[in-house]
Amino acid sequence: MVGQALAAWFTPGLLECQRLSWEGCSGALLDKVAAFEAVHPILGWADLRRRFDPHDR
């Protein structure tokens, strides 16, 4: 039952990708981005903002 619900939630046709921007995101969303970065830990707000720069990575 749970497996079927998860499969329905992650159907490719239901997924929506959006580009994030420093100006267009809420503080709560930016906090989540920083909290869930698993590969390169974010060292603070300045580091997070730098990563949103179009010339970074």
C-alpha cells in the first residue's frame, strides 16, 4: 500500500523542476537547501548566496 502511494507521488509526469534563485526563494526554502546539502556543507548565508551566483559552478 505505501509502496503504491510513493510510486504515484514520484510519477515523472507529476514532477516539476524549477530553477531556484536567491531573490525568488523564501528564507524557509533557503534554510532547507542549506540543511540538506550533503556533498559540500554550506558555511553560512554568505556561502549560500555565493552558490546562487550564476558564475559559481
